[in-house]
Amino acid sequence: MIRGFLLVCLLYAGILYQPAAALDSKQVYEQNEARVFQIRVLNRETGKKSSIGSGFLVGDGSQVATNYHVIGQVILEPELFYITYLGKDGREGELRLLGLDVAHDLALLGAEQRLGEPVVMTDLPPRGAPVFAMGNPLDLGLTIAVGTNGGILDQTDASRILFSGSLNPGMSGGPTFSEAGAVIGINVATARNDISFIVPSRFLVELVEQSSQSAFDENADLRDEVARQVLAYENRYLDKLVTGDWPDLDLRQFRLPGAISPTVRCWDNSAKLGAAARYRRFQIRCANKNHVYLDEHNKFVGRLSYDYFWLESDELNPVQFYRLYQNLNKDQIDSKLDRDVVSNFSCRTWFVEVSGQEFKANLCRREYVEYDGMSDVLFTAALTGYPDRGFFITLTMTGVDYAATLPLIQRFLEHMQWQP
């Protein structure tokens, strides 16, 4: 009898202490519509919108979180642009910049007065759990998109959550909520077809805490701060690459570095040749995905890619083979950037022995005009001395510290092994 009574009490206590019922999209929307704003970058001369995004209340209720790329124009040209907010209820006002986390595409803004209750931020729910993204798509008003949590992406250095829902332009910077009504991340990008990406809330928590501990000088040249943050992030990334374990892959007579980081994927990229082709060409391309938004001119930096090319023929004579081999060896990074954005490439060439084979190496760099210390780096190394076969590697890195790339290039050469 007593055991039965205790069981009933325990069951009753369990019912009383059950977690709150999960919210649906309607409830999430109603609870947060006053906390989510349209973020607008306005031209000082015309007073009209130049770009829009979304943002939401954090911190003490006077702070608004959004994406760095939403307000990036103000970083480049503060004399021409300024930032404002517009609420669903028609409230509007100007915002000032309180802090940046460029590597994770976050910005913290501040209003002159408290705008309301801030959101609560939390960690990710289980993979597959429903989540709700709010924002202002295409200047059409506040809306909510329902999707599921796809988990943290290793390909992006743990800085992105996969969201199986539809984010549209204008929703960048808005919050993504769990079923409990807490913010798990910040809307950042979409690949269409219900594949989108969220920045985990922990990075925003760190930015809010940092802002409360140190003053941010919004009147300084913020391009220097952007460059400092990007280079610090990229230096940490490159250092991990250099000191990490590298798997191997084989291409004909070479054993080569494979996917040197979880952020890198390698694919066969061999050209499809016609039946009349008198040579065989094999190519493997490896590239990362954890790119960093810089500005509207340069778009994304932090790209790392390396291509392996093997060429062979038993039909071409040595002169014909050499011409084909030379034409395939790239000597520049593909881009359409103007000279007022990046300088011309400066290159040096030398011969180096790699695993008993002679290579002609070429190292080029160009500098970012508005971001001190940032460079694009191109390294190529081409096998010499064979009339019927050739191999070369093309390694490119963008928005990096030139000196920090040299140990990575050296390790690539040391890792390559010729297999007779």
C-alpha cells in the first residue's frame, strides 16, 4: 500500500516538473515579433535604403545583433552610410556599432534607449529537432521559416549550423529559435532548395560579453579592425593545418597530401576528353568551405584550394607535349578585382628538389589595398625533365598573412613522395 502511494506521488511529481510544452511557429512568432527588427543601411544624402537585413534584441535590451555582412557598407564608407532599425510596430531609430566578430559574420549594434526584452540564448537542440528562423525577407515584412536542426558542420570549422529551411535575402541577421523559444543561432546564408546556414549562438554570447568588458571605438578606421580579426582567425586556421595530421592520396606516380582538415573536401576534377585526344589528363581538386565575408568588393576571403594535375602522352612529341603542359599550368588567381581593391601580383621563381625530382616553383602574392597585411597567395610547382609526363600542384589562399602561408607550402613539398 505504501509502495503504491509512493509510486503515485512520484508520478505526480514527474508530471508537475515536466518541461514546458514545445512551442509551434505561431507561438514563437507571437512571443518574439517585438524583438525582431529590420536593419537598414541608409545613404546619408538620399535617406534611402542601400541594403537591408534583420536583427534582434540581446544583452540589456538596447543592443541589437545582426550579421556583419548586413552593415558592411558602413565599415567601408561611414561618411556615406548609417544604420537604423524598423520594428513591426513602426518604431524606428538610429543604431551605432558596438562590436564586431568578422570571422563569424556578426555585428553588435546599440540604440539610444532600451527597446524591449532581450531574447534568451541557448545551445543546439538534438539533431533533427524543429527550429524556427525569423526575419524580414525581400523587404516584405516580418515572417518565420520552419525547418530542422541539421547539426554543426565540420566543413565550416564548427562555425555553421545546417538548417533545413528556406532563408531568403533580408533574413540575414535574424534569430533562429528552438521549440523552447530560446535563440540557438543567427541566420547567415542560404544555398537555396531548403538548405540554409545558421551561426551558433555561442559566438554571439562571446561578442556581447566582450562588448560589455571593453569599449569599441566606432570612430576609428574600422578596416584596420576588420583586417586584424580576419588575419588572427586565418593565422589560427593555418597553424592548425600545418601542425595537424595529413592523410595521403595517390595520383599516378605521386603520393600527395589529401584532405588536410575536416574543413577540406577533395574531388576528382579530371577533364572529359574527346576520343581524338592524344594525351591523358587527371586532376584532383581539394578546397575548404569556411570562408569569411570581407566586403561587397572582395566578397569572401579565407579560401584554400589545391589542385593536382597529372598529364601523360605516348603520342605527342616532346615539343608538342611541352606546349600543352605549359598552357595548363596556371599563373594567377581567377578574379575580376580592380586594381584599387588589390595590387598586381608580385612573383618569384626558383627550382627545388622534391622527393628526388626537380620542380620549377613559382610563388606569387598580391596585397589588399584597404586592409593592411592581407594578401592573396598563389604557389605552383611543376615537375620537369620528362618528355612524356608532367605533374604540377597549384595552391591558392586568399585574405591571409603572407608569412603564415610559407610553413604550409613547405609542408606540402615535404609531404609529396615520388613513387617510381
